[in-house]
Amino acid sequence: MIVGFGGPTRREEIRPFLDNVLRGRPVPKERYEEVVRHYEHLGGRSPYNELTMRQAQALRAELDRNGPEITVFVGMRNSEPYLAGALREMAARGVRRALGFIMSAYRSEPSWDRYQQNVRDAREQAGGAAPEIDYPGPWHTHPLFIQAATARVAEAMGRLDAHSHPHVHLIFTAHSIPVAMAESARYVEQITESARLVARAAGVKLWTLAFQSRSGNPREAWLEPDIGDAIRKLGAGRTAIVVPIGFVCDHVEVLYDLDVEAARIARETGVWMVRAPTVGDHPRFIKMIASIVRGETL
């Protein structure tokens, strides 16, 4: 079962979706309305569900070609198809144990623990026949994940003039989280490990790590530097490839926070910025998931 975050598929779903995501969390009203405007700016919907389904379909095709014969389900935390529905369908098909593949490479309370809690809650909703869910080990340094991310950097590099390549600066981004949460997890360490491997594979010596999409209590310390500050620090005349290593598909936090906001800051600062695609349904990323499903060792 692919375990995803979910997203609104039409304008009237935006606020109910955000209410679901933010339930019980102290997000300022102005930040809430700002995020609503982000979705509206991008047509009143998120491509997250569509892109996740595309990844699931690519995984089904890979497993059909190379085995094992196994059904791929999709369950979302915050939108249809909800986790409880996916678990009920699995139970109806006689599934008693399954692998839950959380679409997040890095582990922290919001990016890993919360997903597992949502699955536990959904199992209770689905009833006693719901299958047991196991989870894979960390995969942020898996060679196929690194190869897929490196290939996306190469795509971005292809949009630059050849003379820019030796001077390009990679800015890897991931979702910011409260510093207190980061201190009790390997989140930053894991992101840094991925970034180092991708930069090395891409042959780029100049790279840095930044964070984006902060939300929550403004008086609370969150991971920094912000992507905008990282771009400003580069200064005019520099070339940057922004690599959203912390995301596995091009959803709203990538399309707006990077393609709109970060791009605007780059223009104002005089930085030539190109954004690398996320791994998405890159064949090597899909092969990595299939390899994990098969229980293959590196």
C-alpha cells in the first residue's frame, strides 16, 4: 500500500482539505489563507493525487513485468482514497499483511511517525479484518533513489549554458519542521546524506541545504535557512539549481513555493535559477520501490 499525503482535486475541496490537515495544530489564520491562495493560484487543485496514482501505476507495471504478482493499493491521509477505504478493500480481497510504503524519504514526527499513526487509526476504522502493515527501512541513500534524483539534476543542468556548469550551485530543499522535532530525529542528517550523494554523483562541488514551506507558530524555531534566504545569499550573477530532494512529486509546495516564490526571489536577486523535477515516476525510483517490495538487499 502506497501511503500518501493527499490533496484537493477541485476548488471546493481546498478548505476542507486544509481543515483535515491542520486539525488540532496551531497554524495562524494568515498562513492558512496564504496556503488557500497558493492552491487558487495553481487552478484550485493539487496534482498530488494524480501524480501518486501515476507512481502506483508505474509500480504495478514494473511488478507485472518482473514480479512478484502483487496488488498495489493507494491510501491517502487527508483526501480520497482515504487509508481506511484502502484497508477495507485489502481486507475484502483477503489481504492479511501488507507493506506500507510511505512516500517520504526522511524520518521525523510529521514525515514518518504521523503517517504510521494515521495508518493505525485507519485500521481501527476499517475493523478487525484490516491487514497488519509493515514498513521498509530507510531508503534515502538507496542507489536507485540517488540515481533518479541525479538524473533529475542532469535534466535541469541541460537547461543551462555549458559554460555555467562548472559554477552551478545546487540548493537542496526539504520541508521545514520545528527545530525541537528535528533534534529528536535523523531528519536533517538523512537529507544531508542524500544531498551529498546526489551532488557527488552529479559532479557538482558547490551545494547547500535549505528548507521551505514553513507553517505553524511563528514564535517557534523552525529549520533554516529558508530557500529564499539561501538564494539571496548566493548573490547576483550566480547560477542555482534548486533540487526538491525532500519531495517525491511536483505538488503544490513545489509548484508554488519554488516555481513561483523562490523563482521571484531569484529574479529580484539576479540569480539564474532552474528547478530540478522531483523523482516522480522516474523509472529508477519506481524500480527502487519494486526492489523494496521484493525484499531485495543492496
